[in-house]
Amino acid sequence: MKIVIIGGTGLIGSKTLERLRRQGHDVLAASPNTGVNTVTGEGLAAALVGCDVVVDLANSPSFEDKAVLDFFETSGRNLLQAEKAAGIKHHIALSVVGTERLQESGYFRGKLAQEKLIKASGIPYTIVHSTQFMEFLGGIAQSGTTGDKVRLSPAYVQPIASDDVAAAMAEVAVSSPVNGTVEIAGPERFRLSELVTRYLEVTGDGRKVEPDTDARYFGARLDEGSLVSDDNPKLGRITFEQWFATAQRK
């Protein structure tokens, strides 16, 4: 089948594309640097000609509240309108476990707006909720850093490696729409503050993590279950230690 991956040149997109091409599918990586822009609409109609499935992995280039909301609403509307015109049979989007619980955060308000557009579009769909990527641990640490201290919540996380995310997205891309949400998560559960402490230790970073239940996660206060799934998620296979060992070799 022909599959278009929006954001197909990014971390998850490039890995998903590689898996689907190995299976023999005709896969197009669509992004602004390949001439397809979901915000302006440039190149969308041409990219979707003859397409069966669209996988939306695009992310906002800014985390500023209004910019994030504008991105997901504008991109979502343009993409879904183009899909309707092209007769797309399955729309797939990657979102985040806990999106609906984290509405203090402008980023998650943007993701929820995106999900609502998909559900109202009339196009058969699957939304994949993922826990945090292991590759983002450095960014999470930076978000809580002041000087040489890192204030982070001790709430639970269940991080997943990008390879496992890509494997799940490739599987969904060749499956029937569920017209609902499926969840994916890593194989291990940690306290966020403890995991980032471990990450900083193994990377030789001298910053010290201070657990703080009031510390915000990209604008949202966390409780014990904000970032984890208890809805029978599909589990990845790569542990933190395995991921870190592989990441160090690259």
C-alpha cells in the first residue's frame, strides 16, 4: 500500500519509514524539507494522490502555548481536509499518554485539540498514545534545571525507546483503524526524578536532581499516575540499560 508519513524525516518518522519500506510498502516521507507543509498546505494534495494511509508524526517547532495550539489546529485541519479529498482510508496520529490529564500545559492542550479534530473528521482513525521517549530524558532534565540543580517531580514514568515507538507505528499503519486510542509504553516503570538522576550519572553530568512534588512538567503539575498507562498498554521490549548501551555506541 502507499503510506504517507507526515514528519517522515524526524526521529520516529525515519525509523517508521524504514520498517515499512522493508515490508515492501510505498512510503513517502512528507515534511517541509521534502516540499510538504501541513501548516501552509503546500504539497499536501500532490503527496496524497493514490495514498491509502497517513501517519501524522509532525510536531510543533515551538513549545510556546499559543504557537503550539495554532500549529496543531492549523496543521490538523489542513491535513484532514486534504485526506478527505484524497479518500484516505486510515489516519494515524502519535500523541501522548496522559494528554487529557495534563491540560495545565499548553503543549498538551494543543495535542488534545489535534485529537478532537481527528475524532470529528469522519475519517477512520487510530490515535497512538505513547509514554515519554527515552531520547527526551536530556530535554526533560533541562526543563527542570536552574544552575546546577534539576527540580523534577517524583511521579512515575514508563519511558519507551524510539525504536519501540517506530515498531508500534509501523504495525498500526498496516492494521485496520480502531476508531479509538491505543497506548504504548516502555517495559519498566520509574520515578521521574530517580530516572533522570540515573541518566545524568551515566552521562557524566554533574547536575543534581531534587525531587519536588510541586515541580512542573512542561507547565503541568503531576500526580503519581499522570504520565503512565494503566489501560493495558502494548509494551516495548527495550529497557533503559539496553537503550543507553546502544545510544552510547552511536
